Amino acid sequence: MLKQQNNESGRKYGWVDQWAKMTGERAKIDAKVNNTYIIYDKNGVLVKEYPNGEIIPFHNAGES
């Protein structure tokens, strides 16, 4: 069973893909509960995603 999971992504540690996806989903849940946002890379640009689904570019200058 472990070999099958590793072959799905073609990597030795294919389970990392699923773990990263679950971590991102958990971050979205936490952001919604705490009314905050998450920051991630989308097409090479850092963006902030709010719980209401709004996505805006992230600019680090001047933010605390």
C-alpha cells in the first residue's frame, strides 16, 4: 500500500503532497475561526486570502 501511495506523485515521499494539502486546508479553517487571512503563493505572487473568499496581492512594506 505504501508503494502505491509513493508512485502516485512519482516521488519517494509522495505522502508529503497530501500532508501539505491538509495543512493548507487546516490553515483556511483556522483563519475563518479567528477572522484572519492566510498568505500563500499563487502563480508566483504572494496573495492574502480572507475567509470570505476575497484574494488580494500581499505587499509586505508597511505591514506589521
